[in-house]
Amino acid sequence: MKLDTLVRFQNMDRRWIFLGMGIAILIPMLFPMTLPFKVDERVQSLYDAVEEIPAGSTVFISADFDPASRPELEPFFRANLHHLLRKDVKFVAATLWPSSPPLVMPIFEELTAEYGKEYGKDWCFLGFKDGKELAIKAIGENIPETFPQDIKGNKIGDLAVTRGYKQAKDFAMIINISAGFPGTREYVLQIQGQYDLSIASATTAVSGPDYIPFYKAGQLNGLSAGMPGSAQYELLVFPDGPPEGVRLLATQSVNVLNVGHAFIIILIVLGNIAFFVTRQAEEVE
């Protein structure tokens, strides 16, 4: 490479970099690809814990996220529902975040209809409960008193899927999709130890490191953090690829990030080469 070319590269108009990054992001979106990646131990443990739930059991899902965290957590949320419904596991869901119901209810209805599940018999959504830590404590003690009615106005006692499930410990597992407070930390601190609950968590990337000690201590059966964790879980749930009509949202997003990061790394390497070569040439002169 000629010296003048290296000098021009160092002084390149930044708009070319922006254009290159745009192309790098656009390529995997227009031409979907699946770059290899490793499944983290914590995500594998989460998948294994769900896999061990017997068919016909019921889990409690706490969907605690909002529109801002939806890109990170919705892919896990969808993949986890596929996993549960495919195994014929029933679920009772609720949320501690007021913005969550309009996000999650359409997804519940879409996927349960896809698997032919009946509301009230195979699943239900209790809706939003205010109170933060107190609400979690109440879920641990008495769910029918905490949620007298579901989101559709049905009495909890009239639903087949909730009969016999009075406390959090009655469920095979609690699955918490958590974007922050209140969420995983509060579930662990408020009721996990008291009732020796089986809890799995999917959280945002920024919160993930905070919950690793809970996983190491055995207070969480598994932990998925951010988009990479969601992509890893998708890979475990759909090892042979998704069925027709199912999009692996996290896998596609991670591929976009990987190509974008590769572009930046290439620029850094070339930039350093250009710098040292031109500096050496200047010293010789």
C-alpha cells in the first residue's frame, strides 16, 4: 500500500465511515445469516431447568418490562413461550410494571392460539399489580387475594388453570422477564429464600452482571442477559432452525451487531497499521 494512500486513509472523511457502518448493518438484514456463537452456562442452565418441567405442570410468569427494554427481552419472552407451550406446560402470568400488559397480552394470545391452547384452562394473565416489593411478597403468600380477578375480569377461582395454586411455591417454576425494578432482585430477596423457589430470569444486558451472584448461589436456576442471552436461548429452543412463520429476533439482531463490530475492528486495525507505517516513514525522512 502506497504511503500517500495510508495518509489519505488516516484523514478519511468520517462520512465514509458512517456509510460503511450503514452498509455493514444493512447486509445481514437484507441477507440473513447465522454466525456461530457459544451458549453461556447460565443460559444452558435456564433451558435445562425449563426442559425438566413435566408436561401438564404450571409455571408463573412475571413479565416485568416496558417498551424501552422490549428489543432485548421480547425475543427471550417469545422463545420461552414457545418452549413452554411446546412441552404442554401451562402458565399463569402477571406483571409488576404498568406498561407491560399492552405489550405482552397480544403475544400471549398469538402464541397460545398457534398451539391451540385455551384461555382459563391452559393459561391466564392476571394483569398488573402495584406495590413493588409488597406485591411480590403478596404473590408469595396468597395469589388469589393479590389478584382477585384476571385481566378479563374473571374471578380467579373460576379459572381451571389457577385452581390449587394459592402461593408462589405451588408452581413448578417462576420465570421472571425483568427490565429492572421491581424484578429479579426483588423476587430473590423477598420470596425465593423463604419458600425455596425455583426461579429463572431473563434480564437486560446492563443488569445481568448484578444477578450472577444469585445464580452462583443457586438462587436462580438460570440467567439470560440481554440480546446475546436471548439469541443463545433461541438457538437452544430451535436447534434446527425456526418453524415457518417464526422469526428469531435476537439471533438476527446479534448478527447485525457482530457484522457492525467486525467493521469497527477492521477500521481500528487498518488505522493502527497506517499510523505506524506513516510515522516510521516520517522518522526516516
